[in-house]
Amino acid sequence: MVLVADDPLVRGGLSALLPDEIPVVRTVGSDSDVVVAVATSAAEVVLWDAHDGIPDPRRLDVGVPVVVLAPDADRASVALGAGAMGVLRRDLDESRLAACLLAVRAGLKVIDPRFEGLVRSAPPPGDGPSEPLTPREEEVLELLAEGRSNREIAIALEISPHTAKFHVDRILLKLDASGRTDAVVRAARLGLLRL
């Protein structure tokens, strides 16, 4: 991983917090050094501290997924618009940070739940659902991600099993998914699920 932070103390602190399965191969202090750092290392992900501002959006296109630590919704929104695969609040704990970095490294999009409104209000990306999910379909999708059956979804949402199946079928159709697991994977990659 390449770690980007203006403040050397932040770079050192974040490096010390991360577990061995996410080795920090380079640390840099400015966004102008990121492309070179990624190109000259085996980095699979970039962790970018945006405490002092959002980097130049063109710098987020570095060939590997970028996770931005954002202090507020405005900076998170800019990072998402620039193509960040992960946007997290700066005040999350180390185990959650590690889990999010591993998820992004595996190809998933991760948005801190406190920034969820940014994702829900943003227009879907080009490879997103054929039409937006309804609020009820979003609830069903969350339960699908937990591995619940149609019957369990029906009980949780106080609907009939037939209605639960209808919602699942609509989600599969909208996400162009071949099955329940594929729908969850596609939704996670599109940032439609909270991890």
C-alpha cells in the first residue's frame, strides 16, 4: 500500500496501525509523488489522508484503487466524484480501516455509513443498475447481503414471502445479476451496500 498524508506524524501513525496483511510499501507527503510511488512499488491500494484538502482529482487515477480518509461530507463527495473506491471518516478504528482496505483491494467499493447520503443521492455510475433501486429494494438488498432467505427477508420486513421473492427478482434484474450472491457482489462494487 502507498500511504499519502501531508503530516509526517499522520503517516507514521497510520503506518503503525495497519496490520501485516496490508503492508505499507511507500509513504509520500504530497499528491505529486503518488504516481511515481505506485509505479515503483508493488502497491495494490492507496490510502490518502484528505485532512488538509482533497488532492487534485486527476491524481486519484493512479492505476490502483484509492481510499480517501475524509474529515467531512464535502471532501468525501469530491473524492467520490474523482473516482475514489473508498471514502472513510478519519475517526474510524484500526480494525474497521483494515477491513475496508482489504475490501477495496479485493475490488469492492466502500463508503463509510456516515457518508451514505452522498452515494444514495449521487447519480448511478454508467455500469450501475438499469434503474435505481427503490427504498424497499435497498432494504431487501441489505438483508440479501446478510445471507437471508426469502422467508427470512419476509419476516424481517413484515411482508409475504411472495413479495420478498418479487423484490429479490427485481434487484437481480436491475443489477443484471445471475443470482443472489452475484447481486450482492455487484451492489458492493457499486457502493450500494454498507460494509
